[in-house]
Amino acid sequence: MSGRNGSRPPRRGAVLAPGYRVVEHISRGRPLDVYDAWSETRRTRCVATRLRPDCAEDASARRRLLAEGRLLRR
């Protein structure tokens, strides 16, 4: 699936972040991509959310994603 600027989500096996690999791209919204991911540390599948590359400068989206991460960490 292609983004508005032609960017594509990482393919199966790509590293999303240290210790997390793409199993499958689940959805693309504005401004986030959602993945079924493999956690190498926990050795289990999980859901990973990441800002789309074309939305990396969206300060509001970054704040919301960080707030979601803090909430999930609790």
C-alpha cells in the first residue's frame, strides 16, 4: 500500500525499532501505521504503532503517540 507521498510501509522482516520486526502491516491511517510485529526481546507477537515517515514532522501526532505509549506502559 502506498502513502500519499509514495512511501510504502516496511516489508515483512524489516526492523521497525530495535528488537521489533514486521510480521504484517495491519493498517495505514493518517498519521500512523499499525503493524503485527515480533518482539525479539519478549519472543512474542505484538502490535506496534509508528508515525508514517511523511508525518514525522507532525508535532501533534508525535505527542499523541508518546502519550499512548506512556498510558500503555502503566
